[in-house]
Amino acid sequence: MPSITPTRNIAFELFKRYNKSESLIKHALSVEGVMRYMAKKNGEDEEKWGIIGLIHDLDYEMYPDEHCTMTEKILRENNWPEDISVPY
């Protein structure tokens, strides 16, 4: 199955499906902003890096014992492109 082209809205909705904590949502939004800033500063794709920042803790609340491993699985199950779903 071909991968989707994730947008910020798709990423944010996916993040909120797995995370309900207001503080974690604020954290994700803050990291998104920092990643966008750094991408712009370094001539990189702001949208891509903002999305990566937004979803970086996707599995944190729902899967605390599998944090950092479930995000890849979730993204693959949702047909995200490999350049985003594979850990860096």
C-alpha cells in the first residue's frame, strides 16, 4: 500500500488519538515549533521536521513501557512514509 503524505493536521489528529494530557500536547506543540525553527535556520523542510517534532512522543502516554518503539509501529500501520516512520 502506498504511503500517505502526512500533513500537520493529520499528524496532530493522530497525536491526539494517542495522547490526552494537556501538558503532553503542549510539549508536542513546543517541540514542533523548535523543529520548524531549526529546519528553517538550516535550510531543511520545515513542514517535515515540524511534523516529526509534533509526533516524536506519539506513544508516550498510551504505551509508556514501550515508549520510543510503538511510534514506528503506529506510523507504519497508518502508512506513513519511511523517512518519517523509521527512527532517526
